[in-house]
Amino acid sequence: RSLRAHGKQGSLHTMVGRNSRLDTIQAAILRVMLAHLPSNLKRRVSRAARYAELLAADARVVTPRLPEPPAAELHAFGVFSVRLAASARDAVVSRLKARGIGAAVYYNYALSDQPVFARLNRPAASHFPIAALATKTALALPIGPHL
């Protein structure tokens, strides 16, 4: 199971894996959904712009820089990640989840800290301060076209 999910066990990657979680039923459903992709992407772009607008006034939140049209029309916004103070992130996640909002922390560990790469004599995490900071401050907000 871990092998087909990028080698992931829990929140750590312990082996080199692949993304092979798509079976034929899922493929058939996705083929039908492909016709809705352009409108779904437009809705995601619209949601991202609204998030950026609403969160711009809060200095505690750093939003991603949104691409300008026409490039914005090509962005999938699979994830809308914001940055918060490390001391506030877990409390914000708890409050959002208590309200039924599916916020998530996707990257608990920097790539350099993943066990799968231990054998590569990787540099210390201190060589990647931005990645280390992101593991403590990034929070993904729901962005699906269903919103």
C-alpha cells in the first residue's frame, strides 16, 4: 500500500514509491469529469481570488501570489496554502475543523528530513531554512469547485 502512495507511511516517506492509486472505475469517472474541467478550474481561480481578497487585510496571514490573467486561467489551485505564525497554526486548524472546514497541514516534514533520503548523505535541515519554516507555518484551505 505504501509503495503505491509515493512510499508514504503516515506522514513520512520511508521508501521511493509511485503514484498508482487510480483503478479503472476511478479512471472511468474521471473521464466523464474531464468535460467539466474548464468550468471547475474557473471556479477554483475565483475561489482563490476571493480567499486572497478576504485574507489580505489580516497581516497574520500570508497568501500565495496569484498569477495575473491569462496565466491565472491555467492555474489549477489544487491546494490553496497560506502561511501563519507557527505558534498559531495548530489552533487555527482546530478552530476551522470545529466549524466543519477541512483545513489541512500537508507538509509536516521538509523533503530533506524524509527517511527515504537518509542514505543520500543529505545536507542538514538547516541548509533549507525556508522549507523548514514552511513545515511549521503552511496551512492548506479547501479550494474545490464545490465551494
